[in-house]
Amino acid sequence: MELTASESIPHQKEKRKVFLGGTVLVISLFFLWALTANLLPILIPHLKKACQLTVLESSLIDSAYWIAYFVIAIPAGLVMKRFGYKKAIITGLLLAAIGAFLFYPAAESRSFVFFLFALFVLASGMTFLETSANPFMTILGDPATASGRLNFAQAFNGLGAFIASMFLSKLIIGKELKTGAELDLLSPEALDHYYSILFHKLKFPYLLIGGILVMVALLFMLTKFAADHTGRKNGPGKKISFTAQPQLLTGIITQFFYVGAQVCVSSFFILYATSVSGMTEYEATNYLGLLLLSFMLGRYLGTFIMKYVAAAKLLWIYALISLALMLFIVLAGGKASLWAFISLEFFMSIMYPTIFALAIKDLGEETPIGSSYMVMAIIGGAVFPPILGYLSDLTGSIRIAYIVPLICFIPVAYFGWQQRRKLKLNPITLVVLLLLISSGTLHAQRSEPKPYGAVPTKAQLKWHDTELYALVCFGLNTYTDKEWGYGDVSPSLFNPSDFDPSQITAVLKEAGFKGLLLVAKHHDGFCLWPTKTTPYSVAASPWMNGKGDVVKSFELASRKEGLRFGLYNSPWDRNSAAYGSPAYIKIYQDQLKELHRNYGPLFISWYDGANGGDGYYGGAKETRQINRAEYYRWKETWAMVKKLQPDAVIFSDIGPDVRWVGNEKGFAAETSWATFTPKGEKEGEEAAPGASRYEEAPGGNRNGRYWIPAECDVPLRSGWYYHAAQDNSVKSPYELFDIYFKSVGRGAALDLGIAPDKRGMLHENDVAALKGFGKLLKETFSVNLLEKAEIQASNTRGRKKIFSPQHLIDGDKNTYWSTDDTVRTPEFTIKLKEPTTFNIIRLKEYIALGQRIESFAVDIWKNEEWQELTQGSSIGSQRLIRLPYFVSTDKIRVRILSSPVCPVLTEFAVFAEPQAALSAITMTKTGILPLATKGWTIPIAPGESNKLPFLLDGKPTIWEGPFGKEKLSRNAIVMDMGKIQEISGLLFTPVSETFGKGIPKGYKLDISMDGQHWTEVGSGEFGNIYANPVQQQISLLEKRKTRFIRFTVTRLCDDGELMRIAEIAAY
């Protein structure tokens, strides 16, 4: 007759010896399964690099492990029921050892599928251990202390996790680990050797684990246990009856919800912490360490408390406390809520083993199967996190989404209460009760306003947060002094002498930029990465002997500085012989696949509208036109991009996620809507990049069909690429500051073009401008002058604290003030403790619910009365108002003048910019001082003579005249300087407000001493003037003396019959 935990043993001394030894062995199992499970976070990135996997493929490592728990739990229970705990445990240990040993041949074969199989076998063995060890611990001693023993044993999970992360991980990840940039420099032989090292480093840790598992299995074989529930040995037992054992079914349901709560609480903690407190992810990991420590302490202390407090009662008390803490986490936010998390982990620590022990209590012979069901309940950890994530996306608030684990703690409290009072309630009651409470809690928690119109996606919300990023233009154009390369330049020209992307990213970080967008390929077709699609790339250049990768270098430098990374791959390729044919689309899509698979997570995938025209085209040197709406198969191409990079927004003239603002001056319209309906150039035509109605882009459309906010792009210099002649034409910090208000300050994002020079670095003037701009931003926006103010509103939605106007100054982007649905023109008043001086006002709508407010006014209290300070229209993600003077007051009032639905504002702030005088700009935009035009005349020009002075008045006034398509000589403008002078070139200023209509694109320049005999000194085209109508510089090869200058327009940007010019000057 076998001994059980409840039977007496005549020789008490022998009993104690066997009992303690067996208990220690069983406790070691809790350590072992935590050890292997916590190696997964190390294994995933290691195999991702060694097997060259995508992120999706590497996620299968987790899947292979945890699916085994769900699949093997019942078979493990049947084995345990038939043969007993001891034999089931030995089976699990040996099975897990086989899985660990399989890592050796998997590493030899370098097969990812083999690794997945080895993991599945290893996890299958661990499932046997977890299924067996939990119930086994409950019968190795006094039944009254079963929960306490199980809690004590579970505490060794933490020790296993610590050993895995601190010691075993070092055996896998060593000092020889190389970055992506370093790998790019390796020869194929060296790269293969490196990968072999990565695979080899997996062998010893798992051989060690396998050996330990075999040793423990042998110890189990040699150890006698005072209790080993063998089930069928003593005759047939009763099958589990959920009616007769309601605590089991209720326990399974409870464990399902608890595991879901535990995974939600920990998995999304860093996202919560960074969202509500403004701390970095690195800082948040410090709090995560405190969570683990609190959990471990809770386990040990809980075991001690259970000696004096019944397990069910303690579970009930801890669950109620957890509910209170979760409610605080959902409602409060801020750093205080992080300490609530730490406290929550302490009280959660006893729940899993306590629920387990209470649920399988008194099952007798059916304990093994009951234990299997309890282990299967772990699937809750896979069910609830996606629900939390969905709710976060839906509401735009991770804090509010934490209502999911809050609800999950309700059945835990119910189970503890039920077991404490020994109530025999049907488990269906629990499900019904949970649904009722969940529904009521959700309704009471957030009866939020309904979304209005189109709303942003998760990717768009992240893009709005980015605000400011740089477009890096670097390539062959840098070395040819061109804006648009023809596609015929040899790759041998690309050879930066001192390429330093870290210098560039460090400057951007200091300047307050949050992202970097790299031009991976411009219209000339030269690829800055070693692509397999064309030989026209850095691989054919002398730089780094053809082994370099500019894209990878910028990606790594960006991530080092914490900048988000994006890519632009021009659809137009003036080098490719296939351009214009269907074959090129395959090439282009393959290039996009390379870029979107191999360069990490991207925040933006960028496409412009320049496509089709003259080019080299593999030597054809011809003009090729394409159907812009159909040729690139944009729907198919963008669907592919979205699949590869779901978190990246797609930018183009028409979106679909972010639209071009319609100019390259960096300005959005004064009233700028994030909603937009793209329209074709002609009524009924499909809109496409390069073929849409740009005139609607600056302001968008009120109630547009889609959420497609604007990006404002503008180069730091006159052009996008580096030209030495523009070293003195860099925009000043004050100019950039002004552009910031007219872009970011109007709900758009600012994409500033920067141009590394021929060295591969930013020029000193560019660095100074960017740093000066960053200093202005920091000095202006570092302190919200209303942080400690009091706010009162004329109405608060439902009179609920969650919609309080105090949220306008709490610094949390996920909280907001709103009103009842019927209140659409409310106001709020801010009282300051003392008069405050400011000149900048900032408002932000909670755009997850749409762009709602149409107009508002801001008043200040002055001379014992309210005085209107300013009015504004659209707000959206952000609205900045920069007053031309400073004001001082102790009370501010904001009135919503017009809104079709109740307003939803997340922030109101005021700031004071540095009181620095703006320098007067006396030179031209290119930094060149033009010749004085006094005494000049224009004897010949098309059009009305009374408009001719506009060309020489030094102002952006408009001259227009007829354009002769057939006879270009009729398009000549002749200028008489009145005397012979020496010139170096011509400055031409286009009209910037016509959206390309009438803007000259091609030109010819002649000079003459007498106005009769002419010498051609230049001809060409203004490369990007349609999109960027800024002053153009035509430089002569050498200085020339002349009296007459003839400027002939040979081509317009459009197909019109009028040409328009703002200004012409010589220098």
C-alpha cells in the first residue's frame, strides 16, 4: 500500500528525510521551467540574426514554445493520471532534455525549422513538469498549507528568470556580437564564419540545460516520495464532474482571466510608463525591475502570511486591493500610477498558485486531469493582450485600455469570496456577473464623445507625435552640383572622404528633431544601398571598396540617437533602361521590398510626384511619359509596403496617410484641416502622385473623406542637394523658427531638407543653423507657464473627473477636457497665481476622436475687463499662435466659437520665446548681393510694357507675358544695364503662388555688347522648380563683361500659354 500525504508513517525520522528531499526536488522544477522560458527573449534576437529572419518569422520562436503548453497539457495530465506524478515528471524531464539536446544538430544544420521543432519538444517536456509539479506540491504535506507551499515553490520562478537573464544569456550573447553596419563590411567567407559562431554559441547552454535535466530525472528515479498519486493503481476512480466539483470549473475560468491580467499588466507596462509620465523606455525599464522584485517579495511574504490567514481569504483581500490599484492606474496616470503598478505586482504574486491549489483541492484521483485543465488556462495570456491593444488603438489611450486587466481581476475576487464562504454557486453565475460588471464598468468609466468624421490610424497618431524630421539628400547629385541627375553619371564619382552619419544624427537630435528620412534613391536612379536590382548603386562606387551601405549606416546612426527612421525611393528612374515598361514595376517593387525588409521598423515610406520625362534610360537618352495614375500600380504597391511596414505612414501628393502640402516653402494654410479628399487634375479622373489638384492641399478639406494630414517640406538651403555656392544661403535659426509655426503650428509636420556635403557631413553653416534653431525651440517650449494654474470650465462632460478641464495642463496627451454633447460653444478660464508674460499660445485637440473645432478666441483679463487677444480657426493635432508682442495677465479665457459637435481638447499652454531681435536680411535668398538695377531698361519682352518694371523692382511682384510654343525667340526678355558691367550670373525668382502655372522650366542665356550680336553663355532647366519655386541661380563658367542680357524661356512647367516671372537680377 502506497503512502500518501494524509497517511501516517511509523518512522517519523525517515518520513522527514524522504519528504524534505522530495520537496526540494519538486521545487527545482519550478526553477527549471522558468529558466528555459526566460531564455526566449535572448533566443529571439539571436536566431533572428543568425537565421536572417524577418520580425514575423522570429516571432514563431515564442509561438513554438507556448503552443506546446496548450497542446500537451491534456496528454500530460493523462500520463500523470495513469502512471503517477513521479513518472510523469521523469517523462517531462527526459522529453525536455531531448529538446535541449536537439539544439546541437539544429545548430549544425543551421535550420530554423529544426530549432522550432527542438523548442516545441523542450516546451512539451516543460508542460509535463508544470502540469505535474503544481498539484504534486499540494499533496506533499498538510492539505491546510497546500496554497502556502505552492506559493513558496512558485517563488523560485523568479530565481530561474534571474539566472537566465543574468548568466546563461551571457553564454549566448558575447562581446563578438556585430552590428548591421559591421556585418556589411564582411566578405562572404567572413560573414559565413560569423554566422557559424552564432550557431555554435547556442550549443553549450542547451547542452548544459539538457545535462541538468537528465541529472534531475535520475534523482527523481532514485527518490522515494511520501505521496505519489498514481490514480488507477487503487482501482477505477470517478470522472471529473464539473457539477460535483464546481470550484474546478470556476477555478479554470478564474485562472484564464488572471493569467490574462498578469500578461497585460507586465507586457504593456513600458508603453504605459512612457505614455503617462514622459520618461524614456530606458528609464521605464528601471521601474520594470522594481516590478519583478516586488513580485518575488510578494510570493515569499504571501507564503508566510498563509500560515495565519486562510488562502481563500487572502486571495479575496489581495484581489480587492488589486482592483483598487487598477482603478487608480486607469484614472490617475502620471508617475504615481507607476508605484501603483509596483504595489499591484506584490498583491498579484500569490494569485496563480493559490487559484491553482484551491481549484484542484479534493479532486482525488482526478487531480492530474484537473491540473491539466488549469495549465491550459494559460491561454488567457494570449487572448487578453490583443484586446487591450485593440482598445488602446480605438481610444488612443493605453491608460484607458488598462480597463481590460481591471475587469480580469473581478473573477479573481469572486473566486476568493466563493471559496472563503464555501458557496456552491454555478460557474455560469460568474460569467453572467462578469459580463454585467464589465458592461457597467466600461459605461461608467468612459462615456466618451463619439468620433467626428475621419479619424487617424495608430500609425498616423505616431506620425503626428513625430512633428519634426529631416529629409537627407545625399548621392551623386552632391558631386555633380545638380538637383536632378540625368542618370548618366558614373558611380565612381560617389566617394565621400569623411562620411559621418553620426555627426548628422547627433546634430538633428540636439536640434529637437524626432526622425530622419533618407533619400535612398533619387530620380537619377543611383541606389545608396547594395541592391540586387541594378548595378547602378554604391556597390559600384570606390567608397569602402564597394562594400558600403549608406542606408544601413544612417539607420544605425538614427537608432543610436533615438530618431525614427524613414525612407524615400523615387519611383522615377532616369537611369533604368526598363523605365516606362511593365518590367520596371517589378524592379521598383523589389527595391521597395529590400528597403522595407532590411532596414528595421520605418515610421514613413515617402513618394513624390515627379515621374516621367527625359533621361538617360540605359543609353537611350530620350523622353518617356507614363500614365501617372496607372503605371506604378499604386494600390498594389502600397498594399505591399503596408504589409512589410504596418506602422509606417505612406506619404505622397495624395496620401493615403500623409499628403504633400502643395508647396516646398514649408508652409501650411492658416486654416489647415487634417481631413482631405484627393481629386484628379480633371473632374472624374483618379488622383495620383503627380496628378492631383494641388491647390486644395495647403488647407485640406473640412469634412474630407479621409484623415490625410499635411507634411510641409522645405530645404535648409535654397536647394535640396549640396552646392558649395549655397554655403551662405542657409536659413537662419529665426527663419526656421518662423517656418515651424507655419507648419507644425498649423497641425502639419515639418520635413526639413538637409544636404551633407562632399565629405559626407553637414557643413559648418548648416550645423550652426540647426543648433540655433534647436536652442530656440528648447528655450521657448521647455516650460508651460500654466503648469500650476487653476482651470474652470462652463461645462464638463457628465460632470466626470475623467473629462475635467484640469487635463488641459496635466501634460498627458491621452487625457482631455470635453463637454456634454449638446454643449458646442463652451469656454474655460485659467487663473494664474501671479501675472504671467507670454507671446505664444498652443492648443491641441484629442485627434483620436477627429478634428472638431472650427473657430475659437483667446481673451486676457486687462484693466478689469476681458479683452480679446486673438482668434483662430482649425486646431487639430496642434495650433500655435505667435503674437508679435508680449502680453502679461493673471487670467486667460478661451472661447469655442464654432464646433459641429462637442469639443475635445487635450492641451492648452502658453510660452514666452527668447526676446532676441531678428537680424535684418539685406541679401538675396541665395546669399548673393545682386547688381543695382537703377537705370536698367527692358527694350524687348513679350506682353504689356507697363508691367515690365515689375521684373526689376526688387519685390516679388508678378510680370506675365504670352509664351510662344512654336517660336521660342518670342519668349526672350532683353535687359539693357545702361553701361558695360562685369557679371557672374543671373538670379531668377519664379512666382510661388501659381502651383506651377506659367513657371519657366527651361531657359537660354545670351549676352551682347551692342544688343545686336549675341553670345550664348548658358542654357538648361530648373530641376525642381515646379515643387520648389524659390530663387534660382544661373552661374557662368567665368565672369563676363556685357551691357545687354537676354533671358529666353524655352519651356514651361505646365502646357499653358502664359509665362510668369517675379524677378530677374544679375550679379
